[in-house]
Amino acid sequence: MQKVDDAQAQIEFDRRIADEQKIEPSDWMPDDYRKNLIRQMSQHAHSEVIGMQPEGNWITRAPTLRRKAVLLSKVQDEGGHGLYLYSATESLGITRSDLIQALQTGMAKYASIFNYPTLTWADIGAIGWLVDGAAIVNQISLQRTSYGPYARAMVRICKEESFHQRQGYEIMYQLAHGSVEQKAMAQDAMNRNWWPSLMMFGPHDSDSAHSGRSMQWKIKRQSNDYLRQKFIDQTVPQIEVLGLDMPDPELKWNEEKGHYDSGEINWEEFYQVINGSGPCNYQRLKHHKKAHKEGEWVREAVRAYQEKQQAKQDKTAA
Ligand code: FAQ
């Protein structure tokens, strides 16, 4: 009987996916769909939270009060994005503490870009412009993902990311039009962040383990290479406006294709970074563990409050 029910539920699920209807937490879904969503969404949440560290590094050293206030609020936004995404992931039947444990034990990944250091103030401009810019290209596509809570989180997150992207570009613009030293700092930060930003879109489609099924289930709507190309095409004209040299000498407009050609990513570096051996992997996880431990008293207080409220309710009901 169970098998018949599941077969019927699978037909209904496939129909809803084909009809562009959202799958909601209480709906039946195949186990592999659920697992794949938990994997991608939790890694997305971890990226937002770990992504607070490289920029947080500059809050105390921002050059003006205005820049400090903007950066502080951006970093808080990223924390908020992590929280929406953890909540959305929990709706798939996994606990927050299991997700955090997977991150801290290295079972779950987070975006490779956050394993690079922020060496100068210009990195804050480059992150806002390039990293948030790449994240937006990916996340606009994910607004149409098939899982309702993920799609809705993306709509809100994209609004905030577009403010982040503009503040990053504004920093870059001012530096690129400032003193010789400032322009050199902007050029250096762009050069260092360019390739890791392209890596954010993941391996080539032909090497992407999850893309086939994720596209079939409409978890992913556009492929890694398609989105990477879109990002390159929209970003090159912005580099021209900044008046900086191209970070890749092979970036050239291809009239026939209607896209920019570009050089090859260093995939060996990419795999090293996603497998734990990037410049800052150790430091990022160490800091996360420390902060998580220091926050234990807050979680304990929340638990105690919830238990007290529950006891009150039980007493009233009795
Ligand atoms: N870094 O088969 P695929 C942000 C892993 S948010 C690390 O192609 P998939 C906001 C992948 O997980 C940035 N790992 O995988 C912000 C898989 O490993 P697994 C985060 C990567 O899932 C801005 C394996 O390689 N955004 O920046 C990376 O189909 C500024 C095979 O790859 C998202 O997470 C990578 N770059 O496609 C915050 C968006 N690429 O799980 C602060 C949602 C691949 O088998 C400051 N995620 N891997 O162990 C996605 O769209 C997808 O998961 C992809 C990868 C496109 C990232």
C-alpha cells in the first residue's frame, strides 16, 4: 500500500514541478530532492555566515564613520541572510545544530571565496562589487527555485544584496578615481578577487556532480557556466567605467558569440580551497567554533525560557 501511495505522490510531485508550482514543507517530496536541497541550502546559509568574517575584519578600520556604518550594516545583513536560510533549511526536517555540526566538522562546505584574506580596504569594495555581484546573478536565478521557502528567501536576500553591490562599486569607483596609490590598491584588490569570484559559480557544467538532478528538479534553474558567463558579461563594462586594467588578459568581446571570451580558472586551486586547504579555511572555522561556543549561554537561556513557557501552558491546559 505504501509503495502505491509513494508512486502516486511521485506523479503528483513531478506534475507540480512541470507546472512550475512550488513545493512546500508539508508536501510529499522524494528523499533525494530533500537531501539535495538540505545540502545546497545549508551550504548557502554557511556561506552567508562565514562570509561575515572577511568583511568584519575591516569594521574597526573603515576610513570614515559613514563607511563604518554601511559596512557594519552590510555584515549584519549577511548574518540575517544566514538565519533566513537556516530556518528555510530546517523546514526540511533537520535541526540547526545538525547543520552547524556538519559545518564545523568539515562535512558541509561553504563558498570558497571566503577562504581568501581581505588585505586592504579595497578588498571591501571588491567584495561588495564582485562577490555580492556574483551572488546576485546566482540568487536571481534561484528566486525561481522549486522549493517555496528557498525561493521566498532569495527574493528578500536579492534586494539587500543589490544595495551591497552598489556600496562596493562606490568604494571601488572612489579609489579608482583617487590618488595613484588608491588606484593601485583598487587594481590589486580586483585582480586578487576576480578569479575567486568566478569560482563562486562552481565547476564547469561537465564536471558538476549535482547539476543534472538539480536542474531536473528545478532546484537550479540555470547552469554554473551560463551564470558565470552572465556575470562576466555584465562586469567587464563596469571595469571599463572604473578605468582599471582587465584582471584577465584573455577577456575579449567575441562578436560572433555575443559574449566575452575569458581565460581558464585555476581548477586545482578551486578544489584545494573547497576541500579545506585554502589560505584561510583553518582560521574561518576556528573563529566560527569560538563564536559558537561563546554564544552557548544565549542558546541555553532561550531553551530555559521555552521550557518555562511550555510548563505554563501545560499547567493552564491541565
Ligand atoms: N565554493 O555539483 P556542483 C554570498 C561544491 S552567498 C565551495 O556544481 P551545486 C553572499 C558543491 O557544493 C555565496 N564549494 O554543486 C555574501 C559540491 O560539493 P558537495 C554562496 C563549491 O550545488 C556576499 C561540489 O563543489 N552562494 O556570497 C563551490 O550543483 C558577500 C560540486 O559542485 C550559494 O551558495 C564554491 N564556489 O552547484 C556573503 C548559492 N562550487 O556539496 C558575505 C547557492 C561548487 O557535493 C559577503 N548554491 N562547490 O560536497 C548554488 O547555487 C550551488 O550550490 C553552486 C554549486 C552553484 C554553488
